[in-house]
Amino acid sequence: MALRIAVYPGSFDPITSGHLDIVRRAAALFDEVVVAVSLNASKSPLFSVEERLGMLANVLSAFSNVRIGSYEGLTVRYAESQGAQAIIRGLRAVSDFEFEFTMALTNKKLAPSIETVFLMTEAQYSFISSSAVKEVARYGDCVRGMVPLQVEEMLRKKYRSL
């Protein structure tokens, strides 16, 4: 029987508790989940790709069926290269849906054999975004519960060094 593989793409700059919730739930649904850092030239990330991969490796080490990677280009092509049958997308609110729906249809056109699976984030994480976390951390306020503890410390160190 073939493995059921899913790719969960994102910038993960940084990984949040909401992302972690989606990974946990995707790992229960699929034999293997590839959490992949998307290299987007139009964004100016706080953490380097290496830092984000290290952060993910640290935070996701408890999941035996989750591996990490990074890619540049179209997510659907990366998913194909990984032998994935699905792309995981997390939805926080209705406002996320329109963009994600359009992307899912585009991906379906490019690779009909790859499904997009939407997972609604738990309500307690629905307000959390990497951008909001960085904004709060930049001003030295508490992000506890919004990110894993290891990430909270990395944010503190990063903003102290800037």
C-alpha cells in the first residue's frame, strides 16, 4: 500500500502554536507530512531559512512521521517532487478562505492528482499569525502561548540582537 504523503507549506517565520496545531492534526491523518519552508522572494523574513529549518526541526522532533524541507517555486511542483497526494492549508477565518480557494483551484489545474486539504485551526489559535507574533515580540511584549517556548526564546534573542 502506498504511503499517504501531504505537504504543509508556509513561511513559518516563525512557526506559531496555530501552525503546530495544524501539523499535529495533519500527522494524524497522513502517513507522512512534509513541513516545507517556502522561499518567497517578495517577503523579508525575520529568520533565515536555516534558522527556520532549525526551529522546525526542534519544535517538530516529537512527530515520527513529520519531516522538514524547503523549496522555491510552485508549491504544487514541490508536492509532486515529494510524492505527495495532498497539500495541507490551515484556515483561521473566513478571510483566509478566498485566497486559499483560488490557490487550491490553480493547483488542481496544474496537478489534478494532488488534493488540497483545508484544516480549520482550533478557535484558541484563530487570531494568531506570524506577523502578529513578530509585532508583539518586536515591542518586547509576551508571546507565550502564541508560539512554542523554544520559538519564544528565539524571538527574544533575535530582537535583542537587531
